[in-house]
Amino acid sequence: MAQISASRRAALRAELLGLLRGLKADTIEARIDELLSTVLGEAPITSTLPLEEEREDDDRRVVVTGIGVVSPFGIGLAPFWDGLAAGRSAISRITCFDPSPYPAQIAGQIPDFVPQNFMDFKEARRMSRSSQLAVAAARMAVESANLRIDAGTCEEIGALVGCGTISMPDVEQAVTTLVERGGMKISPFFIPAAIPHMPAAQVAIQLGLRGYISATSTACAAGAQAIGEAAEVIRRGDAEVMLAGGAEAPITALSLGAFCVIRALSTQSNAQPTTASRPFDARRDGFVPSEGAAILVLERLSSARRRGATILAEIAGYGVAADAYHVTAPDPNGHGAARAMRRALASAHLGPQQVDYINAHATSTPAGDLAETQAIKQVFGEYAHSVPISANKSMIGHLTGAAGAVESAATILALRHGLIPPTINQEEPDPACDLDYVPNVARPANLEVAISNSFGFGGVNAVLVFRRI
């Protein structure tokens, strides 16, 4: 083994001394394992063990106090959780246009979404569908959190919403108009509807938020990164409360064709849509596109306690890492995903053995599910075969830029209900994917800590750690 430099030796010594600061034995053991991996060159040494008083600083701890979801199961948390807990598929044949020219013809579509239930009719007409979904989820989240937004609070409340791409329906309509009627007939609302940060902007406009505002557009990691970055915004003092999550409305002929030509979508189950999405199964053949949104209300633990809010979970950790491998394919060894998981656990001051559940990214692609399995094995070692893992996408499909936010909501609900949603369509085990994927039936469990993985095109890996408090 190469000799350790003086600076790395000093960092390692400081970390080992930090283990004596009153931590539990299992935490010490887990952290020593992480440091041994570090010494062997698997990850950089970072300072992850703060003083006891820092760990207990309620002004730096960020919690979730409200959730709003619009999903292929319907509007609101009740149908969303009921569908996941029952192990029911929400995938069906596409109805918003004729999909018959394409090899993939199915999707996760939101039933009975009426924008006017959440916003003015005229305002809704000027928004993209993804913005409409974000505003609806935000209003439900604010109501769930019993959060007051008025002249006295609005300047300390912000919005950070992820969207994987520009608004595909608006782009498709603009191009059709350009070809058929000419460029001067394009809607004046096209640009302000289509740009990726507009779901965040519309949440701020419609709810009157005058605090910090931003957006993430990192493909399928966007929703998770929006939540993780929003928590950091609060920790550094740029906002007291953040509405954070993701929204996406990708079900168009344009996006369906584009994903088909790169062979990313499932094509073998058009006649039986509910069986198409089968993460980790040997017969998986691609993902199923879906639409939806989820917004979480994040705030300081001290603030939540002062106003008597119901605390749903703590955002205990967040980690991001790049594959630097390919524009669409994941690193087949899962190194980037593993680094993101390690960083998220380190920021939460938790060891792998303290994780009770993993909500997998698991899109049902042959390469992606295998890479994630490899990454989990790297981080969790032998414990990888014991920790339960499940994939919400088996039931609701892949909501691309909204996926990380919707799956964060599912992870929090799993912690709250003590129930792990299943990975459905587990019929033929893949010998290379040999972990516990909670097949087909939900599983009761005592859950304290869970992680949610989100990985995007370009090799973006984002991981969130949630803790029940």
C-alpha cells in the first residue's frame, strides 16, 4: 500500500480521535470501516464528526413538515401512499396522443388533474403542465405543513424546484406551429412556459414567496438535488423555509420518440402495461415514462418546534458525485453512485449499518439496475444482503426530473408508516441483482433511517438521507 501523506495522516488521526466524543459503539465501528476504505484510496478523507453541541444544534437541522404529491396514482398523499402500499401499478396505455407509431406505447399518466382546482384558469393557461403540477403540489404541501405565508413571512420563504428538461409539450407545440403556420404565430407564452426554472418561479409567483429562488436541471437527479440544495440554503441562513422538490410532464410524441430512438424505454409489455416496469428482474428492458410532481416544505428544526409543526422527517444527509463516464450510460461499476451514497452518509454522521431501508433509483434498465446493485454492495459490504431495497418506479414508472422528489416523499411516508413499499413484477430473479428488493408485497419494518437514490444522464448521482425524529 502506498505511504500515506502527512496531511492525510493528520486528517485520519483527527477523525479517529473524534470517535471518542461519546458516539455509540456501532457508529464507531461503522465509521472505522469508512476510514479504512478511505486509507485504501476509495474516497477522500473529510471531516464528518462535529462536536456534540454542533450535532444537536436545532438551528442547523433541517426537517420536513409538509408534503404535496401529484402522481400517476392521483392527486394527493392518500392515493399515492395507498397505491404504493398495495403494490399496485399505475401504468397504462398513453391516451393524450396516439402512441401506435412508436415501439413504446405506455406511461404513467395523472388521472383527473384539473389545474383550476389549484390556480386561476387564465394563469393556468399560460403555464407549462410541469409548472401546473408544481403549483398544485406546492399548495398541498403548504396546507399539509399548516404554513402561514403572509407579508410577515413571505420574504423568508423560498422555492427550489427541479425539472429534468425544458417543457416538452410546449416545445412540441411551438415546433408544430412553426412548421405549419410560421414563426410569427408561435405563442408569446412559449419561452416563459418552457424554460426549466419556471416551475420554481411559478410556485413563487402563485404562492407569493419572495425569498430565495432557484432550480436544478440535472435530468433524473433534479428533484433530489433540489431538496438537498434547499436544505443547504436553510443551513447557511439564506432562507427560513424552502418549498423544494421536482416536477415533470414528459409524455409527448416528441419525448416518446426521442427516448425510443436511444432504446431507453420498455417495449415488450405494451399489451400488459402494468407488468412493463420491472426493476432488478431478469426480463427488464427499459423504463416507463411518467408525469408528476412532489414538493416538500423544509424548515429549521428549531422553527418547526416553535410553531408546533408536525415533523415528518429530518433531512440528515445529502451527497452528490459524478460518474465522468458517459452521457447516458451509468458507470457499470457504480463508483459514482457509491461515492454519492458514502458522502450522504458521512454528512449525516451515520454508518452504512445504520440504514434501515434504501429507496432505489432503479429505472428498470438492464445497465442502470445492475450498476446500482454494484454501488450498494461497495458501500454496504455484507450488510448489502440484509438491508431492504425497493423501487417505486416498478409501480409509478420514471418521473424523470420529478422522480427524486416523488421518491423522497415515498421514503418519508415509509418511515412514518413503518412499511416498505414493494418492488413489483419480480418474477424472474436476475443472478447479477441478488439483493433483497422486497419482491411484490409490502413489508412492515421498524424504520429509523432511509436513503433515497437518484441518478441522472451525464453521470449525476444524488443521494438523500432521511431520519425519523
